[in-house]
Amino acid sequence: MSKPVVVSIPHHLGREEAQRRLQGGMGRLRSQFGDKLGTIEDTWTDNHADFRVSVLGQAVTGGLDVLDDQVRVEVNLPWMLAMVAEKAKGLIQKQGTLLLEKK
């Protein structure tokens, strides 16, 4: 049984710019965490992305919705990774905020 982790990341970029940064940021995450993650796959439909990540041999799935003033991320952690849910939540918040910072 999986444990969902939900994170809302506020931003002031507007939907289109936030989505552009997130789409571009997926490649940076692959290079930055490639040694820890097996694969990162994302499929975008309008302002929604479904993703699948391989972590420690476990499949982590989820989705994100880009809204005008926030990004809502929901990650389904398998039971073996559920014990690190709070740590995962903090990492998602930190990385998402870095991708969406004003530049």
C-alpha cells in the first residue's frame, strides 16, 4: 500500500512560466540526482504532468498540477519508502522552490 505525499509550492510566475521552468528542470534533476535515481519519466498534458521515478529499486509515481499561483505535487510512495515521507516532502518542497524562484 502506498502513502501519498502532497506538497503545495507557491509561486508568482503565472502558470505558463512555472510550467516552462518545471519542464526544463526535469533534465537538471536527472543530472543532479542521476546517481540516486534509476529513471525519471514525465508525461505532460496541458498543465498536468504524470511522473514515474525509480528510487532504490522502488517505483515512485505521482502527478503535478501547475496553477496560476502554486504547483501541487502528489507523490505515491511505496510502503518501503513511506517511512521517509517527511524527508521526501522537504526535498520536494526545496527542489520545487529552487526551480520556481524568480530569476
